[in-house]
Amino acid sequence: MDAVNNVIFMTMPKGADGNFGPTLVSLFTGAGGLDIGLELAGFRTVAAVDSDADCVATMRLNQERSRIGSASRLLTETRILHASVEDLAPRDLRPKGANADWSLDLLAGGPPCQPFSSAGHMLSLKDPRGRLFEHFVRLAKGLKPRVILFENVRGLVTALGPHGRPGEAVALVRSAFESIGYATTFGLLNAADFGAPQRRVRLFMMATRNTRLPSFPAPTHSDRPDTLFGQLSPWITLGDFLQTMPAADDADIDLPSPTLSELLKEIPAGSGLKSAGLREATRPGGHWGYKQGTFIGDPSKPARTVTAAATQDWVRDAGGRLRRLTWRECALLQGFPAGWEFVGNKASRFRQIGNAVPAVFGQVLGAALLRVLREEWRVKRPESAPFPSEFVEAIEYTKRERRRNGPSRTAVKAALAEGRATAAEAKGLGSAELEQETSIPRL
């Protein structure tokens, strides 16, 4: 087994009966990242659903390879459905020939995160994709799984709800699952804290209806291991990861254009070309960030979050040449097994990989869920845990930020929409005349 798979805990434990473990139905499966981790933890996926043709083809291809003797014996008994959750009934997800008393152990999935993501337009529940969790709840009500695992982006914590208030969306998700008899617990996990060579923070909800609530796993790795009683391992860095990699295939390598190469020549690792942003009351110079596709990865830290675009971060190879992370490297950063294949063109492969849930999350959360499933005692219904303090703090900060910057943000956007300002003028201070004409406060 190679070093990368050791880092991402790629081992195949057996279930409590010595064969396969408890049953899993996966919604919004994508290319299978979360399912891989949950199967490695001991679950057996009986059904997996996605509406994307390339994702379904990827899952079916790897399933067939597993059945004919691939090293990764994954998803061998899974019924893979090319369908939208809106069109499915609970009976469609039951195993064929299942007895009337068949019951599901775990329902897992992450509804599309773009409505809540900073990489998207953050339309929250105004985006129809933001309401797909309602079908997750509908199917959970019909299937009555013993436990539920729900995943989404960190932006869901402060996402707006029906009344336009930060934090409403995540409260709506919680109340929806409580309304069908489940107690919930929420948390944020960083993949780097569990041995993945990638900094990727995701929101998770675990829910139960007749067992105690599971506890979120404690980190095994840290960027400051010496300060935490010496019990944690150091983060696995991008440099560590790349040292375990064979030479990238020439066909997979993207090099910068001569113009971009010249612009990036003096940019240090861990930085990129900066871009201006719209002015706000507390940011008179405007927001700034890094232009997409111009960031150079820092080999002394875990990789930044793998995105769904082909414009991944640049890295400098041993000879100093600048190239992008390849799709195969990104797949390994996400925890896919080394032999996992992806169907589609290069853009599709990056999209499938970037949208996946890192397998390590499935493993560590799957282990936590298995612990409560294997306990013999039951409760009528546990109580939901309060939101973590980091959720409360983030929501309150967002409320304050909206009060401070909301009016100026609205004024700038209105000026742009009405043609009273150009994008160039709205980025930075602009002229006094422009500010007076557009009613943008002098900042």
C-alpha cells in the first residue's frame, strides 16, 4: 500500500458479524468520496443516487473493477441509480427482494452546496438547489434510518433563511430533521486534522432517533501538535504529499502561458496575484482576494481546498518548473484510492473530484456512528445538542458585519446595476463626484 493511502487511512475493516457491516443508502453520491470512507469504516452501501451522468458512470466503472478483482473492494453490492432525489420514493432505495421488516442503518449525503458556498453566489434558499435537503428529509421520513449523516459547506452556518437573517438556514435544517423524530448534533471538521494533506472544512450533522447522539471525533493531527499535550501528529503537508507521488503524466500537466509565467515568477509560495473587490463601509479599499487560478501552493502546509474547477493551485516541481496540480493528484488529496478512475473529459473529472466529500470524513464519522449503532441500549428519543459555540459566534459576527456594510454594499450594487458606476470605479475609493452621484457614502 502506498504512502498516500496510508495517510488517508485506506484500510478495510469488517463489520461486527465478520463480513459486511450495517447498511447505508447514499444520496447526492457524486463520484463516491463519502461512500468510500463509510465503507472503509464498515458500512455496506445498498443504494447510491446521483443525477449527474458522469458521476454515475464513474461509480459504475469502479464498481465493476471492484467486482473483477480491483485492490479496492468497494461498492460491490451497491445499486447505483441515475436519478434525481425529487423523483425517488423510499421504496426505490430498498434492496431488491428485501423483507417487509427490512430497516436501514444509515442514510447519508450532502445536498448541493453551491447555494451556501463562498465559491458560488451564496443565494442560500433562494436557489432551488438549496431546497434539495427537503427531499433528503422526505426520504429519511419514509426510510426511518437509525442514524443520519448530513454534509454541507461551512457557509451553511451563516446562510440566510426565509427572513433574510444569518443562521436561519442551518436552524431550518435542524428543525426539519427534528420534525420527523430525530435529534441532531452539528459540527465543523477540517480534513487536515485527520491526516489528509488538504485543508478542507465541512459542516456535518449526525442525527439519531433511538440511540444516544454520537460524539464528533477528536483531531488526530494539528498545525501545532507540540502545544496540545504532544498527543497529536503534525499536519501532512502538500510537500509531504508530493514527495510520495510518481512523476505526473505529461498529458495531465498544465503549464502557465508565457505571460502568466512572467507574472508569477516572483510570487512566493502561499500567495498569488491579487484582485480588487467592491468597496464597503469597513473596507474603503474594497475587498481583495487572489485571482482565480493564480495561487501558488505552500509546500509547508496542507494543500488548500481542492475546487471543482480545472484551475487548481500551482506547484513548483523539483526543477523549479511551475505547473498545476493534476486531476490525479487532486483525487488523492480527496482520499480516493490510487486506482479510482473517473469518466468524462478533464473538466468533468476536476468537477467530480472537487465536489466530492473527502473519504477521511466518511471514515472518522462512520466510526463514530458505528459505535452508537452497536450499543445495545436504546432511548425513546435523545435531545438535540445545542449549536457549537463557533456556530453562534460566526452567526453573530455575520449579523454585525451586515449591519455595518449592508447599506454601502447595496448602494454599490445598485450603482453598478443602474449604470451609474463601472466595475473599475466601484473597486477602490473612486471620485468624490461618483460618490455623490451614486449616493455611495464617502468611505
